[in-house]
Amino acid sequence: MTDGPDLPTAAAVAAAHAEAVDREGRFPAEAVAALRQEHALALLIPRAMGGRGGSLSDAARACFAIGRGCGSAGVALAMHQIQVACLIAHAGSSRWHQAFLARVAEEGLLLGSVTSEEGVGGDIRRSLCAPEPAEDGRARITKRAPNISYGAHADALLLTSRRGPEAAESDQLLWVLGPGDFTLERTGGWETLGMRGTRSEAFVVRATARAEQALPTGFGSIAAETMTPVTHILLGSVWLGIAADALDRARSAAKARVRQRGMAAASGARLAQAAERLLAAEAMVATVLRRYGEPGGEASRELSPAEMNMLKTTVSEAALDAVGHCMVASGLPGYRVDGPHSLSRHLRDLWSAPLMVANDRVRDATGTLLLGARPRLGAFA
């Protein structure tokens, strides 16, 4: 295990600026600067490439800690680590990608993701854009993305496209675009209820890249084996961190009420319900982490898509539900939008969890998958 995966300095900085990030709807620049200072953007990168050599479990703990202070900063860290995991698992023997990982570690590059595209209905496993020949043997790609998390602040991007102009929409490559390989034209803003600091704005991405910059593995395999499971694990960790801070605030508010006039039985029951929900969700994340192993490992191919879908739906709803219980336990101090017991930001941020991607849509897909295979109950298998 790597030293200090909880990132105490960055977590404290994230918490100190969380209210301003939310109020102003701005990128959590201070938290990301602190993450760079603590070499956290290289947490998963092997030591031989200049990274910290951490595990996916370390990354999950870091996302929990940062999310506990600021949900938007936690999402930024998680999204970055997801891209790093894809590179580590699927670069193979590509010297270009190995050198790029070393550059991420040395320069503290923040990686963004461009998998969504206008015209495909939110399905990241389809692309309309395709590379076209450009000068010097390079390829030119133009992609209209309805949202790119912290796109204006990303140093490099991982972008999906069709393999070529004649390829099927599902025959995709994942391109690694370094600084100077792309330009962004902003086409839409990000005025949302929560997760305001992620600045997931719409852009037209115009990129040029050499063929070697596309990962050798097709995106279908990357998504199934690495991107989707790591996304659910790390974003789930962020959601649990947000809810854990809400529980801390609710406990503090309830203690204040006890000192003043005695705590109503309902407050104690609600705190217990919140804790129950979070402990169960945390156990599910821990179980999946143990069974998944590390990106690119043999175990990472064993978890079924249905199981990964259920992780997303369960944890997203558990975290949101827990904050609802915390709100009732806190009373008016939790309902306020200001003060040390306010749960406004937590509740608004966590509504993003079941909506992006919508849990109803995920469950429809899970139900179809379960017609073909029953879920594995690991403890009793």
C-alpha cells in the first residue's frame, strides 16, 4: 500500500474551499493544486514510471477522502484516476503510452474524458466521429461532446472515436491527446443543482494525433474490463465520502440538540438508518474491490456487467438516502444553506449520483443481463 493514500493536505484544502466552489460554480482549483502537490495524480502510476505505485483500493480511499471535503473535487480526482487506470491496463507494450504515463507523473497532468457525443443518446459505446487523414501522417478528429467534466481545465484528454470513416459506430478507438494535440470550443454551460464545480460543459473538440496515440485495445474491451468497473468503484467512493461528511454534520447537530433540550427518538433512529445505509454500501464497494483486483489483472475480467451495474445503482441510492435521513435528524440546521450543519450541498451533489447515468436505464440493462446469468452471491458461492 502506498504511503498516505488519504491525502490529508489535499482533503483539508478541498473542504476549506468547498462552499466557495459550490456557491460560485467554479472549478476546485485549490484542491487540484493540492493534489498535484501531494503527487496524487500519479497515485496509480507504477513507481518505475515515476508514480506512487498505489493500488485501486488506495485510489478509492483517496476519492472518499477528497469527496468528503468537496464532491466536485472528489469527482475530478476519480475521473482522472479512471483515465490513468485505462492507460495502465491497456497500454500493453506501447512505448508512446508508457512515456505518456511517465509524463503524467512528472508534470502532474490532469486527464479528462471525452466519451459522450451528441447524436448517440448517451451511449458511450457508440461514436459518430472518425479520424480523417491530416498532414504529416497524423489523423484529424472533430467531436461534439455534450459534456466534458472540467474540460476547460484538463491538460490531456482520452477521446473515443470510430476506428475509421467506414467503421461501425461500435467499432471504437480510445485516443490519448496530450497538451497541444487539441483545442476546445465551448458550446454550452454548466448551471446545475449540484456538482457545480465539475464544470461539465459542452465543447467541440478538434484534435490531431498520430496513429500510435490510440490505445492498441479496442474501446469495447477497455470499457467493459476497466473504464466501467473502475468508474463505479471510484465514483461510488466519492458518493460515500460526501454522505459520510453529511453524517458527521448530522451527528454534530443532533448532539447540539441533546445539550439544549434532549434528542427526540426520531433523530436517533434517523442517524442509525443513515449509518446502516452507508455501512452496507461501503461493504459492497469493498467486496467488489476485493474481487476486481487491479486494472488489467485476471480478476478484473471476472465481474459481470450486471454486478457492476448493481454496484452503481445501490451505492448511488444508498448515499442519497442516507443524506435524507441525516437531514431529518439534523432538523432546521441541516435544512439551512449556510452554517456548519448545512446539508444543502451534500444533498444537491448526491442527486447527480442516480441521475448520471439514470438508474432506471441502468436497471433496465441489468434486468436484461440477469435473464442470461444469475447474480453470484460471493459469500455463499
